[in-house]
Amino acid sequence: MEKKKLILNCEVCDSRTMKEEDYQPYESITINAEVLIVNEVSKAKLFKLPVRQNIGRMIECEEETDVKNINGAYEITADKMPQKPVILVANGSLKVMPGTEEILKKYKCMIINGSVELPESLKSAPDQMVVNGSVSTYPDDHVILDDDFIMDLYFPVRAREGMKYFARKTVIIQDTDVDIAKLLQKNVYIRTPRLIVPESKIEVCARLFDADVDFVVVPDGMSLVYGDAVLNEDLIYKKGRRLFVYGCLKLEENTDMEMLRREIDQLTVTGRVSLYKDQKEKFLTMNVRYKELHVESRERVLQGLVTVHLNKKLFDSSPDGIRIGSAVKVVIGEDVTPEMLIHGLNGINCLQIECSDEQREALYHIKTEHGMMPQIPEPASGQNPDHAMEKPPVFGQTDIIQDKTEPAAPESDAPYVINAESYVM
């Protein structure tokens, strides 16, 4: 038998039941794996074979082991003790519940392609994990709320006496009528890194939350809009004329700016405001505060067309300019002035241009945006400039040399490749 090369690509490779004679025909064996499971016998067999190992870790385990491949979220709970040692490969998030110290000892290795959530008492558990994602902890003795928890009017009634609560990201108090005093009477404690609170509630909330909580204060009289939003008449109707947006804000292309100027008394945005160039001037005359202003582009892109006709109407309807890419022919109408080309044409790439001498001269003075220079065909010698043609410039293309010989037969020494999540040798 002609000797071949073998390549194993897998998350977990189990070599404990391998038969040496099955792998002797191979002149080389490459194992690419996160975990290689061995025992004393298989280690000796691998040592005799021409094996190259590219592995994350080797686990020696004499007893039978379960290999679990999970696609999606997975939980380790106190009521599910594995009967055998486990190697876990999870393509998703992992949540470890409190009281699972003994259960975790059954997990020889955990490869988690996602986030991991652990109780604080088990924060040393990642030592047995390979985590391709974030690792976070939560307090064992707290009731877990939503990551972003909006406290409504009924929470003080539902909250249990002396109970501790935890929200991983934010607690939001939108309504000034929420009875914080009732929570204090019940000796309730809430832990969270961030609290969004009306100005009038700061003092009483300071006794309910951690001293190091990050307060985001909504001034009295302003309505909180939590999360990204679109500034339009509907939002003003629902939330009022004084808006505090905790997130990013967007203006739609057809927004009535005069209506906004009439209706908005005060606007605060903690994130980015996105609008269009012709909206910016009127927006800045309003009583607004924001972290960042981003001007969206309404550039008209004409890509891959055979013939493009440029006229005054097209320029008038393209306030952020026109870009032409990979066209065969561009015809510039008589009603297009050189100024329109200089200020309204952001880039051009074509084989042929039909235009006047004045228009062609203007093309060389285009101040391009977004870092793309215009590609303008030059008139060929003795040719009418209005019908100039040349080989089109193509971005990022390299010369391709075509081999006229017959296609080669597959190489006889091509390796045998196995791709799997887990593989038993």
C-alpha cells in the first residue's frame, strides 16, 4: 500500500481506543485539536507513530469520558451530576449556577466559543476552561434581574422582604412615582453597575444601591428614552418636548426640520446623533446636547452600468454628489456645468467619456471624497477627445497569465484530511 499523509482537524480528538496498525500505513499524521485525550496505552502508541501534534491541551483519562458538543446556550446546574467525566465543547454561551462546585469537578475540560457567566464563589472555574469570549460573574445570594432592568410601579410591591437583587448592566427608573421608600422599608438591596434615575430620586436611591454605582441623572422635567431612537413626530407625541435619550439618535432622510425646531424644547443624547448634511445647520440651532455628531452620506453610486447619462436633474437630486464605478460609457449632458462636475462628481471610472472640452477640463479638477481619485480616459492620438477610449483602470487587479497546458492530474501524495467537531481514533 502506498503511504499517505493524514491530517485530523477537530475540537476534541480521543486516542484512547486507537489501534496502532490502523495508522501504520501513513508516513505522517498531523493532529490539529483543542484537546487530545490519551491514556497510558495510547500515549505509547502515538509515540511510535510519525505524529505531529498541534493541540491546545492534552488530557490523560483512563476511564470512559463523555464528549458533549453543544450548539447554543448551555447551563450547568446543581441538580444534574454527570455519571462520567465530561469534556464540553459549546458553541454558544455557558451559565454556571450556584452550588455546582462538585459537579464542575466532573468536567475535565470546557471549550466555550461564547460568553461564560459564573457565580462569584466559582470565579476560579475558568482555569479548566478554554473561553473564546467574555467571562463575567454574578453574586451567589442575589435574585438575578434582567441585564437592563426597568423598575416599574409594581416592583416595590412584588419585592420580597430583605431580598438582594442583581442587574448585570443597568437599572432604569423612568417613572418618578416608583415608591423607593417602600423598598427601603422592606430592607431590599439592589446591586448594579449603573443606575438611570430621575433627579428627584437621587437622594433616596443612594440608600438602596451600592455606593460605587454609576448614577446617570435625568433632569427633572425631561422624559427618558432608553436605547437607540429615531427623532420624529411620533417620538415627541409619546415622550414630550424635553427628551433625554440614553443611547444613539437618528434623523430620517425626510425629517421635517421646521417641525422639530418648533416642538423640541430640550434634547440630550448620551451617544451619537446621525443626520444628513442638509439637516445639520437647523439641528444645531436647537437646544441640543450630544456626545458625537455623525453626518450620513446620500451619495448616489452608479456602479457597473453600460452607459451613464449625467444631466442637471441628476445632480440636483443628488445633494451629496455622484460616484460612477466600472461603467463602459459616460455621456455628460450640455446642461451640466463645469462647476457641477467639480463640486458634485466624487469619482468616475469608465472606458469612454462623451463631453465638451470645458467639461473634460473640469474633470481634472474634481476634489474627490472618500479617498477615491477619478479615473478619466485620455484622448488617443489622432482621435476625437469626445470619443476617447483606453483600457479601463481596475482597482486591485493583478495580471493573470493563462497556462495553455492541460490541467495537471491530482497529486498522488495529497493528504487525507478529516474535519470533525470530535473524532475518535
